[in-house]
Amino acid sequence: MRLSQAFGKTLREQPAEVEMASHGLMLRAGLISKLASGIYSYMPLGWRSVRKIQDVMRKEMDNIGGQEINMPVVNPGDIWKESGRWYEIGPEMARFKDRTGRDMCLAMTHEEPVTDLARRFIDSYRQLPCMVYHIQTKFRDEPRARGGLVRVREFTMKDAYSFHRDQADLDRYYPEVCKAYERICKTCGVPVVKVLSDVGMMGGSMAHEFIYVTDSGEDTLILCPQCGYAANREVATFTKTPAEDPGPAGQTQKPVEKVHTPGRDTIAAVTEYLGVSPALSIKTMAYFTQDDNRLVMALIRGDLDINERKLANFVGTSEVRLASPEELEAHGLVQGFMSPVGVDNVKVVVDDSISPEYSYVAGANEQDYHFINVVPGRDFPMESVGDIAAAREGDLCPVCNAPLVQARGIEVGNTFMLGTRYSKSMDANFQDEDGTLKPLVMGCYGMGVGRLLACVVEENRDEKGIIWPITVAPYHVHLLSLGAASQVLEVAESLYEQLGQLGVEVLYDDRDESAGVKFNDADLLGMPIRVTVSKRSLENGGVEVKLRAEKESMIVRLDEFEDTILGLIKQEFARFSPEN
């Protein structure tokens, strides 16, 4: 490809809207162009990389028995109503009616369409297990798109779906997909960590995310450097140590007493005022459920924090939101002075850090007053107890008790053990060996193409521009001709033709621009190998060859040029081989 004929252009300055380094580099290098918030066009260079990423995905999916299909973006609402998600998913799903008034939607993911296919074409256990995948457009009306291709509204995803006779077969196959995901990311030059995650709107019994760790990420991870425990903070667990001081013997026999705590509406303020440990206080938060607007009172030890995702999962709702002061007042509750003591007709969820063996400080449901000597189970119900605590850096690992660390990251892919979540609701059954009808057991595996591209650029860059892994680079070689000397132009043209005949992908900068402009664009675009033909290089015996990832260049004689370039290409592909 001749750069003089390329569609698009590079930018000298970074656009003001940029939030992440990869976003700025992709705009400046002309890989993408913004059409609207969270909606981008891929330009020729960017699309070449996208196609290569897709080919990497296809190879790994095919290697584990996947069969590629293609399902529609536009779905009838009926199948989403069958699964129940039509009513569970909020405004992020784009819904509309066709000209006959039939409910339709733009697919955010394809569990419903693929389950519909499975119930049509899978009849017998003899057809199992099987896996199909496609690489298709999705639409999700994100409330706030960010980071270029990291969080968008229209995106391309590789999603795969496996079907099994039973959970044991899914358990066997699931790790194969996880290994394939790790191979995809390694081939593309993106290091990832596999972490436990929330099943979210997908449902199922277990989920993992494949996270690229970066400070610019929006996901919070909890990691153990000692044993390798890794989880999204939404589901991370930790070892809860006992309260610092159980108090005097027999303290749990003391009656509840109301004490004046003027202006002390935080755990820190009230425990300091009363001279007790925060671990011997109860933090009470009030939430409303997203799905049925129930009021839920969540209790946790005062030195811990509530994890709202865990709370939502525990009470069986998609989301929870904090009650406003006005809503609290309407229910006879006072912000900063709440507790379940004496409160009726409110669901109370208690974190398992709170023990009936201790007495606590808790709100008195009256401005400027707290209770002391509050005993769980005696003074309020302990009927709904579970883990609703948020893990933090420094908490103890649930596996080995080493201190946990916190990190940020970007989710590149995810895997779900769906089980029979969709097959039961949509009657996708098969006849087993004994003649009985059983629901298909399903797995689901997604990976964002554009998001992976963004992570490739985020990971492989320097202050000058992109440093492409050769596996997904738009071109292998960036060829530059400097100056207008006839010999320079003749050699450059000859090398361009020679490389093309060898099957080497070449971007040839044949523009009438200064050396500074050409070198700056070469660094910005970041092709793995740069070849420069200039009067000086020819006087020194050949052409200048430089790897983008290295600082030093070398002069290569023309009669050694072919072997040198092919050797470097082989070397660079080996660097990103999942076998190494």
C-alpha cells in the first residue's frame, strides 16, 4: 500500500476528548474515526488489524472444535421474552417495533438466538457436545461511552456457545475455552489475568473475566501475589478476622441502652465519641431493589464496606440503589442513625462479619442517638445472613491468608457456565441415551474485538506512538524513501515490488514529505519493521533497517535484504507465539 494513496490521515495533536493513551493514538494514527458518542468507523489501517485479530480468534475457536456461524443483529422480541431478559434488561437494550407492530430489538449478546437454533437442530445426545461461534456486531446503549473502543455502544464481539449433556461435560470443556482465550491474548500481545467475576445479566453458576491490568482500566481487581487468587472486586471474598475486642464477659446479656451522640453520624465519629472499636459497631445502609422497588436494610461491621453487587445478588435483583434522605424519612429512618432495632416490615440482610457473640453500637433511628449493647439475633433478626462485604487492599486472601492487593484493569473477554438458564426457559431439550428429554447444558464465551484492539495499543506503545505486535500489525514493514534522488526512488520502488512478491505486507511512504514528517509518522503508526532508503544509507552500503521496538538500526546490503527481512519477520512472529 502506498501511503500517498491511503484513505485518512495522521494527526499531529491529540483530540481534546481523549481519555486513554490508546484512544488518542488510534485517533492520531487514523485507525478509527468517531461518528457519534460510542460509535466509531474503522479506517483502512485499523480494519486490517481488526481482521487479523478476528483471524486469531477463528484459529483458536476452530482448534477447540468450534464451528463458525452468523446470527442476526436484529432479533424478534419474542425469544427475549421467552428467556425473561426482555423484562430484566433496562434502557441499554435498543427496542423498536417493525411495521407490523411486532416487538424487535438489537442484540446485545446472542444467547436467545443461539438457544433457538439449538432447539431446532439438536435432538439427540449423539450430537453433543458441540460449540458454535460467530463474530458479529452488537449494540448496547451505554449511558457513558469512554476510552475510545474500550466502552462503546456499537461493537464487534466474538461470542461462542457450547452445548453439553450434563454439567460434568461442561466442566471438562470450559477450561479448554479459557486456555484458548489466553492463547488469543498472548498472540495479540496483551497479557491478561483470569479472574472470578459476577454472572450479571447472563446468569449461570460461574463466570470468569480475562483482564488486561492497567491503571486506566475501569474494573477493580483483588489479587493475591502469594497464591494467585484473582477476582473482580464485585465477587471477591476475603478472610474476615474477628472483631478486635469482644468486650467484657457477659456483655451480650446487657439490655439495649439509648445514648446521646450529638452530630456523630459516621462510624468513625460515633465510635471515637463512645470509645469503642469500629469493629464493634454496625454500619446500616438502606437500598431499594431495581426490579421490584423493595426496601432492603443492609448491615455490616463498622470497619468493613458493603459490596452492592453482592447485595443485589443476595436479594435476587439486578441492581440496588441507595435510598435518598427523603425516602428514608418516609420509612421512619434517619440517615446516619439507622439500625434494624425496632423496625418492622423491612427486609434485613446481615453480613456474616456480624456475630451474635458480640454486642455492638448501632443507630437508634432517632437524630443524634445511638444504641449500645445491641446483640444480633436478640435485638434484630438474623434470618438473612451472607457475604455482602467488599474486599479491599490489605484484607486477607481467602485461600492462603496473605495480604491482598488491588489493581485496575480492562475486561477483554469473559466466560460463563450458563447451565440450563436458557434451555429450560426456551424448551431447548435433547433426548438422552435412556430416552428421556433433558435440557441442554450451556456455556457462553465472549471477547470484544475492538476492546482487544484498544488493549493491544494500550500495552504496546511509547511516547512516540504505537509498537505493533507483528501478529496484528496493519503491515509488517513500513518502507520510507527520503529525498528525490533518482537512485533512492529506484531502490525504494524495487524493494516495494520485491517484498510484495515475497508476500510481505508493506506500507510504502512515497509521499513528497520531509524526513522528519516521515519518521514521525512511522513511529506513530508503529509497524514492526522500518526500512529506510536514503542517499546516506546507500552511500553506507545499503538500506537502514530498524525494529520499532528497538532503538538501534542497522545497514543491510541489498543482496542480504531479503534474508534479513524474512528473518526478522520470523523472529517477531515467534515472540508472540502462544507456544513460547
